[in-house]
Amino acid sequence: MKKSPHIATNRSLDRRHFLRGAGGVFLGLPMLEAMIPAFAGRASAAEAGNPKRFMAACAGLGFHAPYLFPEKPGTDYSPTPYLNKLEKHRDKMTVFSGLSHPEQSGNNGHASSMTWLTSAKRPGLAGFKNTISLDQLIAQQIGIETRFPYLALSSGGQSLSWTSNGVAIPGESSPAKLFKAMFIDGTEREIESEVHRFQTGRSILDTVLSEAKKLSNDLGHRDKEKLDEYLTSVRDLEGRLQQSEGWVTRPKPKVDVEPPTDIQDRNDAINKQKLMYDMIVLALQSDSTRTITYSLGGMNAVPSNLPGVKTDWHNLSHHGRDEEKINELKLIEEAEFSAFNGFLDRLASIKEGDQSLLDMTSVLFGSNLGNASSHDWRNLPIIVAGGGFRHGGYVAHDEKDNTPLANLFVQLGQRMDLETDAFGSSTASGVKGLG
């Protein structure tokens, strides 16, 4: 029988027990309850230096707004069908309407998915070049402290993450592969091969940098700018290689859970979400990373294991106010909110001193579409949970003159200790309703 995923805490642990590795290598682990001696008093998470985390999840086919947004703003709102699923976390989350990025009309109705975490304008149109996503900016600041600077996850295909040069980062969609990467140590031969691969890559980069410096003297101004941009990418890669090489020989955290098996039914979207959420909790709890994005996506097929749903999901999202389609769509989206609620439940149940993992994790959940039926990218559904914020219930910004979503990104970045007062299209360093 599959055990519930958790870090092993069956007895009082000496923290050094997990830190000592082969050849005198040491691995830093997060402070676990089992490492606190019995009767030692109330050791606080802050005293243990518990890290802050950031996680963002985007549903590419949106959510039906009347079932999400309450009628009246405030902390005493009457819960809607979707917020009913999250009711137990009401005091740990804020629901926003009236937020969006400007100029998101792109080369197709779903192009705004590319810019949900970047705020770059005119996605996919002529001359478009994406910018860095919020998670990558955070990873640049704190990524060196964990085995994985970030995790870019997806239901299949592109993730939400983009590099500093506007290059899309592929998404990992296999929970089994992710679990292996986080928790299963390679053989001695595999580790040696991995180290050699990193060292070879660094030697190639050394040669490239040397040749590029010679070439730079013979280039014009525009070519020098392009070359500088390229060299920035090379230096970023070099830094990641150096970091990865340092971690590859260190033992991985031990978890008291069986490795997951990937769900083979490609249309079982909700159970796939639940399984990936489980892996995200393990990644955060084990301090394998502190920055995660998850593209929930959608599909042109009928989701499996959802009684009452007989129409393909994409078709339902373009319901055109057809009540029968909306009723089917509601079944899918309620299931998504139930899966998200399970994720919040797990984060809230894991204690780090006097706080929970949810208190230490800023969770951004929403969509790049405010009205998927018309591909409208305004008035986005946005929820922020956890993170130690003073939450404001339901906060309604102007539906017609939307507040820049990037204002919220500045606030989220600052909570992760980024020293910045601007990001992308932001016009302020925060949003009304989140303290």
C-alpha cells in the first residue's frame, strides 16, 4: 500500500545524520520537527532559519468567473461554488479580480499563457521577444542555496518559465522522473559520468568565451550588443553548471514514500494534477528547491474519470453562455479547485517550528484568461495563498481599468527578499488588499 508522502520523522534525529555523505561531503537539509529534541521547548521556524518559498500555478483554459468571484468584496464574502472548495483556507488566502497585464492580444487566443509570469506585451506577434519570468528572477537570487535552482513543471509541453533572454524553459511533466531526480541517488558510475559531463561542458564554455572576446574587437555596435546578449546566456549556463556539479556528489534527502508511477491515461487530467501537487509538496518540504512553476494547461479531449463530463474541455471553455456546456465545465473546474485545495491542505499540515509550510510558501494560483470563452485576457482570476501575508478575503480592483498584475509580482518578489520595486509592466510595488 502506498504510504502518504512525507519526510521520515519517526524519531528524534540528529541533523548531522542526514548531512554526512561519502568522501566527507555534507548536504544541508531544512529544519524538521524530528530534529528538535524532545521537551526542548517551542523552537520557532524563524530561529531555525526556515526558508521562504514561491510556487505559481496557471490554468490555461481559465475559470468561469461567476462561479469564482463573490458578489461583494471583503473578508466576509459569501463563498462561490469554486471558493467553497477552499473555504477552510479562507483566512490564509486572498482572491483578486480586476488584475491583468496590458496589451496581451497576441498571435492566437491563448498566446497570453506565454506572458503570464513575465508581463511582456503582444505575445507571439511580429517583433515579440519575451522577458524573464518572475520565478527565474527569484531563482537567480536564491537558487544557489538548493539542489535545484527552480522546478519548471507542466501538464505536458511548455512551462510558465522564461530565461533572462526570453527563452522558453521546457516543462517536466513526469512525476516519476521528478521524484527520481530529487530523491534517488545515482550509482557511483552514474555520478562520475555526470561530473564528467559538467566538467566537459564547462571546458567548452571556457573556449567559447575566449573566442568570443577576440571576436568582439572586430564587431560593430549592434553586433556587439547581440554578442553581449549571447555571452550573458553563456555565463548564466556556466553558473548553473558550476552549481549542479557541486550538488551531484552530495547525497539526496531521504523520504518515507514509495516512488510514484506516472498516470498512463493521458486524459486523466485531474489525477495528474493531484500527483504533481504531491511532488511539489515533497520538493518544498525537503528543500530540494524554493521556486516552482506549474502549468496546469488544458486539452482538446474529454477528461477521464469525471462523471457527467462528455464534451472535450477546450470546447467547453468556449461555451458561448450555453448552460449545458457551462454545467459540464463546472464539473471540471470544481475538480481543479478540489485538487488545489488538497495541495493547500498538505502545505498547511506540515509544521516548521511554530509555522506551517503554507505560511512559508507564497502560492500564486490563477489563469492568463479572464474569460476563456472569448479569449479575454482582462480581469484575470488570481488567488494568493500563504506566504505570511495579511490576507484580505476578496479584493475587487476596477474591472474596466485593471490594475497591472505585475504590481502583485513586485510584492511577491519582495517577499522572497528580492531588492526590487519594479517588474515588467508594474506601476507600483504592490496591490490593494495584500499586506
